[in-house]
Amino acid sequence: MDQNKIEKPKQSEYWDSVLDPQNLSEDEEVPVNLLSELEFYEAPAQEFAYDLMGDIEGKSILEIGCGLGVNAIILAQEGAQVTGLDLSSRRLEAVSEIIMENEISGINLVCGSGETLPFPDESFDIVYTNAVMIHMDKPKAIKEIRRVLKPGGVAVMVEPMKYHPLANLYRILMAPRMWRTIADYITFKDLESFDFHFDSYGHKEFYFISFLSFYWQFIMRNLLLFHKSLMILQPIDSLLFRIIPPLGRVAWFTVYWGRRAR
Ligand SMILES: C[S@@+](CC[C@H](N)C(=O)[O-])C[C@H]1O[C@@H](n2cnc3c(N)ncnc32)[C@H](O)[C@@H]1O
């Protein structure tokens, strides 16, 4: 898809109507049980991303496309000062309600676009995205990410990729139709274009057969079976990715990191 075809009004209008932490159903109600979602985020790609951030106590983190705030809450609970930015004012209102109700501190919410960040140069120790680069004009967004990173800072992105066969089947048969016009999934070519903006960088792929574990997250909502099946399938995936490196191209997710030198 031509990235310039991802229309901004369409994006914010759509996300304003999806107040579901799984980012799936168009539900007019503000979710009250968002905090129950936190444990589903204890998954290998997210945990690897958090490890890349190191000790985040007292660090300033910008989460672009914070959505309903699940990651922002996790990071703030670890002691970071989190700025959650999102295109959807309605989603931010929902997050604001949740953080007030649960007396969660350390989160500042800003409505805006990741392609024109409303922050001065060198503002953040860490910039984080989770399934958001796919909705943005990537060349513009990556330039902005580099700009707002402090020297020594790191960008960490957890993003879905383009060629996983089952993920694509799901995207065609079951995912909201709108996703087809608002998402442009990540390829290795995109990752190479990100490298140009950083002084050191890398990426690691996740979920080939362990894609199946997410049935227990997205369809059946069974946390125990979700974690148990990941415990079995994730080591098999790690082995497969190690012995057959080209398999990374058809992984479901990638975690990319790029560091700005001091
Ligand atoms: C798939 S959801 C992911 C939300 C969240 N990161 C998570 O992990 O649940 C994509 C989010 O990105 C936001 N978004 C889309 N385009 C954006 C842009 N250009 N700038 C900022 N946020 C954007 C949407 O409003 C939505 O909340």
C-alpha cells in the first residue's frame, strides 16, 4: 500500500470508535476493565522490548499511539515518566478516566500525530511504539522519532509484519475491514530504511507457530492457556528462527531498536 494513502481523518475517526483494548471491536462504551488486559501484554515480544529499555525508573518515555494506554500504564508502574501521544482524542479521554479512577501517576497524555511530534528536539530517553508504525507515514515518523530522542536515547518498536501466512488469513477473513485501508505492515525493507536514522540498531522477530497462542488472547480470552501455550511454542519458534534465519521475514512481529549516539 502507498503509505500516503493512509488518510489521517479516516484514521482518527476509526480509532475514536474503537474503545476496545484489543483494538478490535467498534464499541461505544469506555472500557472499565482495561487493567485486566495488562497480563496479556506479558508476551515475548513485549518483554523483549521492555528488556531493551533497561532500567526505566525516572526515564522519560514517549509512547506514540498509546491507544488505550496498556503499555503506558505498565511503563509508568515501573517508575518511568510516560508521555502517551495518540491521534484519537476519544481514546485519550478513556485512558485519562482509567488513570484517574485507578490513581495511576506518571502519565501525561497528548493528542497529536506521530508524524509531526509536538515536542522539542532531544526531549525523551526512550521512544516506544506498539503496532503504530504500521498506521503512519514511516519515513516521516522515523525522522521525528530520531529528532525527539536525547543523545544516548533509544527507540523501541514492536510492530506486526507483512508476510505471516496465518496472520494474513486472519486479516482477510476476520479482522475489521477498515484495517485494510489504514495499515501498511512492516517489511525487512522498512527496517533497513529505519537503520539510516540511528547510530546502532537491530531487530528480532517473534511468533511463527506461536501465532496460534494468540487464539487464547483474542478469541477465547483465557490468560492461563495463553501463557501455557506460549511457553510451549515460543522456544520452538526461537529455535526455528535461529536455524532458518530467512523465516524471520514471515514472522508475525518484529521488535526493532535504534540508538542515538551520545
Ligand atoms: C493498533 S492501535 C495500538 C494501540 C496501542 N499501542 C496498543 O498497543 O494497544 C493503533 C493506535 O495508533 C494510533 N494512531 C494511528 N495513527 C497515528 C498517528 N499518526 N499518530 C499517533 N497515533 C496514531 C491510533 O489512534 C491507535 O490508538
